[in-house]
Amino acid sequence: MNFKNYWLTQSKLIKWSKKPKISLKQKKNNYFTWFPDGKLNVYSNCVQQHLNNKTKNKIAIYFINKDKKISSLTYGELDSKVNKFCSFLIQLIKKRKIKKVMIHASSSEWSAISMLSCAKLGIHFSIIFEDLGKEAIEKRIKIFKPEIIFSISKNKDLINFFSIVSKKNKFKIVYFYKIKLNKTGFITEIRNTASGDNFFSIFTSGSTGNPKGITHSYGGFLLYVVYTCKHQFGMNKNSIVLTASDAGWINGHNYQLFGPLAIGATTILMERPVALLDETFLKTLFKLKISILYLPVTLIRLMKKIFKDSHRYKSIITLGSMGEPLAPSVGEWFSKCFSNGKRAIVNTYYQTETGAIICSPKFNETSKFSPHGSAGKPINKYIKLSKLHTSEKREIKVSNLWPGCMTSVLNGFSEWKKYWDKQNNFRLFDLGTIKNNNVLVHGRLDDVINIRGHRIGSEEVESVVLKIKEVVECSAISIPDDLEGHVLYLFVVGKSKDLDEEINNKIKSIFGIYALPKSIYYLSELPKTRSGKILRRLLRDILLNPESNEYGDLSTILNSEIVKEIQYVVRDHE
């Protein structure tokens, strides 16, 4: 069986209004369509199919707002609210030609209802973060070109901004808090969409530069997400799932909303995932009997600090990690503390462009925790990576297409072409090696350091430094140097700010004197996106120009105040 036939066989995992007979249609320009003859409705898969007597009163979504108050909607209640919102949306559609809807909101009841409503009516949508800056919002508006924007904001300055921008870009702005669903009609109509039609567009994190509008289609995306929910997390209708993500991330689409609902599980949406940092609230949260946790590694480390005693929350059977490699010590702690020693770690590897997981261990694997930096194995034999070497770092590429892969880039065909090499392999722009059939990720392609002819990955340096007990986090950054090729700098979060000697000795013992950093900077935290990725680009830009006020797109940064701290620390060393 080839990969095309395999995915056609797997298509039965989701509900179709017209079952596909063709798996993949590919064009000469690399554009492609999964299940081109198939038709479906995502909403029908996520909600409508669960409206029988047994499941309509089951809780579909728990909502946790900014004040940490918990509310919920059953599948029946969710259906009612979506039908009312669809009625309101159709009234707007009649007045103006609406093909694209932008949603300005964090994970909340409004974001879920509007996303599901767009899915039901077959409207192409895009979500942007509630706390984006004006420049970042306008940039995304110009790329996506919505006819209407729904916003959750009550900020007067932002409302004034939307008023001005809406006139300039010719879109209608509607505020969620002004919508009275109890006064709207009730629409039960479902619009079946072609599998290859545009489902949603989502903007990349900006961790490596300006954001790109990545578009996914209906059939391929939903099938692949359901597939990975089942096989990678062991998700079923009895699962209670917490994915700590914002609606604006790909995780807010796949493993927070559409995936769990399509399976018939219960999902938890948090308006501010950073609430997890609070010990008291964490304990309250776990009373919901969560069975699947999917968290950025940063939050997992914080959980480790909070929960030290074993077997307190036996309901948790699976932990997924995202954003960066999960250290074996943390994985071993979780397995001991939460799962009675059973292996329940899913260290995932994928990107916005891949739609869902590319590599990871399966949830039921009981082997020893994979090496630090390992992304596990490709999820099946049909996800074929380009030939990786045991020691020589090579770019990670996928040679076979898979249903979750993005289908276009809003920024234009020139951006689309960058993702494909001459052999039509899909580029992930990460470096990797392979060890015992596990893929080890060594950082981004542009994070390879060449010092005096010695090539070394930044992740390699970081993994060595992290073995020092007093080091909590670190990031190795290089900048070009005319004499040495590259010069290495370290940014360290530690229990002490006097670790230079120990760090240098550790690096020298492994790599030799050539890999010693020129400077070591101590920070209270590393700059990260809200998905947990370290903003290495920002660290590099500040090293090159610590006096600048412009460091590109920082709209997804978790804590903007850290920029000033980094600037101060770098300038202080000069």
C-alpha cells in the first residue's frame, strides 16, 4: 500500500457527505488537494453527530475566563449557540459579500462559537490574538483581507483604531459583547464544503521573522488531526483534554477545539493559559479530572516545581509537550508522579505548516524515555523523512505528502515555493540527526554555528549547559564574525548569576576551547512566544543592535517587558 491509498483508507475516520474515491490530486506547480472529490462539513463532525440522546447533555467545552471562573457548554447547548450565531452571521452576509471572517479573540466561548459557526457555513476564517499590537493587527488584515472582523476587545484606543482601519480596508467591525444571541434567529442549515476548499488561515509565530499566513483545507486537516488525536494521544470520547494554547495558534485549532470535539471528547479552553502558573488554581483545575495534558515545556517545568508528591492526580494518563524538547528528567518526573511509572509522554514535533504532529512517540509506548532533543519517530511509515544521518546534521524534510500539510500561503506563491526543494520534498527548516530510529532535532537551519571551521548546533551547546543543576534555561546565539566565522553568546536563566566558570569548563570539556562563549548574559527569563518557543531571533537582533527600538514582529511575545531587560544586560557588558 502506498501513502495515497493509506490515507484514502484512513478517510473513514471522519464523516463525509460525499465519500472520496480519490486521495490526492497534485498539480505541476506543487499545489495539491486532498480528497478532491470528497465533501463534508467540519461542524457536522464536531458537534452535530454528537446530538443524540446519550451525548447531547455531555459537556463539550469547559471555559475558563481571565478571572479563573469555570463555565461549560454541553454539546446540545453549544449547538444552540452556534445556530444563533450563524443566524446573526447570515444576516450580515446578505448585506455584503462575505467570504472571509477574521476573529480577534483569545480562547473563549466567543472564539469557539465563531470558529464553529464559520465551519458550519463554510466561511474561510482567521484568528488573531486579542493582545496584538496595532501594527501587527493591520499587517495581518492586509494579508488576509477580511470582509468582517469580530473583536472581543473593549479597549477604547483599539476600538478607535479598528474604526479608522475598517474604513481604509473596507471591512465591517463587530464587537462580540454587543451581540445578543437570545434575540437572533436559529439556523440549522449545514453547508457542505469541498474537501480542498480553504478552511482557515493562521499566522506563524514570528520566531524566525515576519509572520506568514498559512492556509489549511477542510478534509485533509480534519482527517489528519483526528488521526493524530487517536494514535498519538490515545484520545477517545471519554477523554477530558487540556491544551494550554491560545486560539490564535495552530494548537488552538487542532488539539484544543476541532480534534477533541470531532472525537466526542471534552475539551478545556483557557482565556489566559498563564493561569496555570498559579498553584491554587492548578489544583482546582485538576478537579475536572483531566486525562490528557498538552502543555508548552515551560509550563511542565513549573508543574514539576509545584507538584512533588506522587500519584495525586491519577486521572492524567497522557502528557504532551510542545514548543521545545522535553528533558528526560522532567519526563521521568511526570511518569513517576502522575502515571504510576507508566510511560505516558508524547514529546511532539510539528509546525503551523504541518497542521498537526509529524513525529512523536505513540501514547501507549512503554520504552525508555527518548534522548534529549528527540522528537520520537515519524507517526507512521507513510510520513517519510529525507535521509537523516546518525552524526551529520541534515535538514529535516518530508518526502511524502500528508493530509494535514498546508495547502497555500497567503503571502504569495514566492513564499509557497520556499517550502519545497528541487526533489519536491517539503522543507521544515530544522536540522536533525537520527539515533535508534528516533529523530533528534538540533534547532533551526540558521542556528548552525561555524567557529573557526568547526560546525556545531546551538541546541548541542544548550543541552550541555542545561546539565548544570543551577541552570534552569539557556539559549546559545551566534553572530557573524569576520575573523572566526561566528562568535557564540549564551543567555542563561539560573539559580545563580555566578556560573561562568562552571559553564565554560563544561563546554570546554565536551567541545574544546573553540566553543567557549564570548559572553554569558544572565536573565530572569528567556523571551518566548505564547506557544513556548524561544525567540532566538530577538536575542540575535539585540546582540547586533542593543540600542534599537525596532526588532521586527514581536506580536506573539509572551512578555514584552523582557526586551528592555535583555537590552540592559547586553549594554551593561559592553
